[in-house]
Amino acid sequence: MEGLGIVIAAMTMEAIGHPNLSFLLNLAMALGVALIGYTSWLTYRLFRKRESGIRAL
């Protein structure tokens, strides 16, 4: 996940350099998608951990 942060930082730096509003809009949408994907991945991991814990009992 560290690589994703570096990519986001580079894209943000590029967005600051460009006064293009549509690019900023695309960046915001990409960040939203990445955030949704990351949270769903986290909940999936938590659910799997809980499931394996119940199975262990």
C-alpha cells in the first residue's frame, strides 16, 4: 500500500501544477474509487479473520 501513497502524492503534485479542472475532477474520482476499494479490502480482511477465529473455537 506504500506504493499507492507515492502514486497519489505524485498525481497530487501534478494536479497542483496543472490548472486543469477536469484533471482535478478525474483525480478526485480516482481517489474515491481507491478509497472505496481499500475500505472494502479492509472489511474483507477483518471478516476473514473473524471467520477463521470462529472456526478455531
